[in-house]
Amino acid sequence: MDHTLNADSSSLPKKVTAKAGYHHGDLRTQLLNAVRLLVEEKGAENFSIAEAARKAGVSTAAPYRHFEDKPAILKAVVLDAMTRNGEEMRRVMQPFPFGSIERINALGQCYIDFARQHPGIFRLVFGFSEKHDGDEDLTACGREVFGIVIEAVANYLDLPPNHPMAAERAYMLWTFVHGHSWLIIDGKTKAQDLQIDEGVMLSAVSDGLIASLRQP
């Protein structure tokens, strides 16, 4: 669950309309919202900065006030998405007792929901990060988000957050929900006519991977 976020592009209008007289700080937000929509509509490779500017309702020169080029804009979208998802992950855990397995299952569902709702951004996060795996900002953000999962697993197992077993089991959980998420957005579950109860699935996985390790 390293690079996840809940970038809510579904709540945005089909065109991001710039407000008359918007102040300079709003430009960056307008552009990021526009790019998020374009990524979902066309994919990250299939639009230009000029198109993003038009969708944001600003001049084609305006993006360069904040971003050097398209990769810089995409990086900002990725970081924003990862940050948002980290915030959403923390939110979905709150209704459940501290140290409970339900918190871990909620994190898994949050990850799957993000992929289902925002497949373009989900693909971008992992595709962009792979091409820029030496980027310190992306690495730090990814570790912070994945750290939420490690901490939840550690709390459940009554281990310190830096215990190797917490990271190991968190990684196992991540690989499972990551694979399921890709199968969903690639349409494989529909192709196989599978009816998956994700609550049951997540409980079975977490029970199998970590429940047996808990101290009696």
C-alpha cells in the first residue's frame, strides 16, 4: 500500500473552470485538478500541457509559473494523490478500536476503492514512481503512506513499529490487495465472472497472514 491515495477526481466537474480574478495560489490547484481529470479521461501520456491549461481555463503559459514541464506536473499529481490517500487511510481506520484487525482490513479496502474509483491515477502513481524511483520526494511520501500499514500491523501484533516482522507482514498484505486492485482495473474479475465479497476476502487474508502471529 506504498503509493496509494484517494484522489477524488470523481467529485470534479468535467471541465475545471477558473474563477475570475483568482489569486496566484489557486493556479496550481486548478492545474492539478485539470490534470487529474485528463489522466482519467486519456491516460498520462495522451495530453499536453496546453490541453491541461485549456481544461483549467487558464492561458497556455500559465502552467509554467509553477511547473517546469509536464513530468513536473505529473509528479505533483502523484504526490498529491499519495498524500490524499494517506489521509484517507488514517480516516477509515478511526471507527475501529486501536490495535484491531478491522483497522488493517479497512486499509486494504481503502486501497482497493482508490484503484476502482481512480484507475488512471492508480496507474500513474505506480508507472511514474517506477520511472523515477530515485526521486527523494516520491520515496519519502511512499514510505510515509506505507508506514501507516506497518504501524497498524505492529499495533495489532503488539510490536514496535520498527520490528522487521511488522514490515514483512505489511508487505505481504500490500502485495495481495495490490494484485487484486490491478485485476479489477484490468477487468479480469469481470472476464472471469467472479463475484468477490471483498470484506470476506480481506478478513481471510489478514487472518491467514497475521492473526496466527498474535500473542495469546
